[in-house]
Amino acid sequence: KKIVVLISGQGTNLQAIMDACARGVLNARVAAVISNKADAFGLQRARQAGIPTQVFVRSDYAGNAAMDLAIGDYIDAIGADLIVLAGYMKILSAQFTRRFQGQIINIHPSLLPKYPGLNTYRQALEAGEREHGTSVHFVNEEVDGGAVILQAKVPIFAGEGIADIEQRVKEQELRIYPLVIKWFIEGRLQLKQGEAYLDGQKL
Ligand code: GRF
């Protein structure tokens, strides 16, 4: 099975996915890494692993839809089974999410439906939350709005700052994202009528 990973930055989740493939934990390969930022560090990680990279920059296109069309055509040419968003910081067009419905997953650093969008750590701290976490979900046209597949919770202790919580959440991300990808690759995970199913059971 072929996975395409979309990134904009560090690529620590990408690294965990590539490692899981290399170790045979995932019976799949990362066929390409796509970035909307030419200087994303994750691109170096991909090159290091010998994985093809492709950069799509918004300014090269007439609009978001045109750019996403090009990305979609690139992904179709590869014949990817799964599209993994791993810190891809650009909102995908509805045409794109419909084109690949049930084949796109994202990881978002909050316990969705709480705190979609940006700055989840700051929001959780300011709200006085005692716990935070991360969610892997199917992607639809709503930002961070698709069916949740798996979440991991972490505690927030008194006096902690964003960096403490972020580190704790990231540790969990590197654990749960490869696990969800494994389910998908094994054919155990589906999106049906907007709901996520694992082994035929609604999540
Ligand atoms: C992750 O924390 C993910 O939840 C969010 O963006 C971050 C990406 O980090 N969507 P990295 O590029 O995988 O290191």
C-alpha cells in the first residue's frame, strides 16, 4: 500500500510513519512527501529516507482550488491508498476533500470537538483545562471537523506552560498516528456516511 504524507514543517509525525514502514510495523511505504513550504524540515527527513518530495507553493497557482487540483493529480498519478496530513498547515479545498473522501486523515492537537483550528495549547491553558490531547480524524470540508478515529489524553499539571503540554501531546501523537495508519492499511478502518468504523464497529 502507498501512503502520501502532506507536511508544512518539522515532520516528527512523518518521521514516525517512515520509521514504522522501515521497521515493517506498517506494511506500506511512504510513496511521496508533499509540502506547501519549500523549507519545511520534514522534506529533509524524506530525502534522507530516499523518499520523493514535491513542493506545491500557493503563489504558483491562480487559487487554492487550482493548487489542490494539481496536488490531487500528483497523488492520483502515484496511486496512493491513503493521504496523511501531518502538520499540513493549509486548509484543503472542498473539491479536494470530496475527491479523496474516506482516504484522508489528519492529526490535530486537541481533544476534538474541543479547540479546532490554531493555538490549541494556549486555548486549553487559558480555559484552565486539566487535560488536553490529540485526535486522529478523517478529513472532510470542515476544518478539523471529520469523524474522530482515535484520541489520546494527557494531563495538564498546575503551573505548566505550552511547551510542557506540547511535548506530552507530541509523544502521544507519535504513538497513535502510526497505529491508526496501520488499521487503515489493514483494511480495518472505513468512513461510511460521515462516521468512522473500525472492524465494522462505529467508533
Ligand atoms: C502536530 O502536533 C499535529 O498535531 C499538528 O501539527 C503538528 C505537526 O508536527 N497538526 P510535525 O510536523 O509532525 O512535527
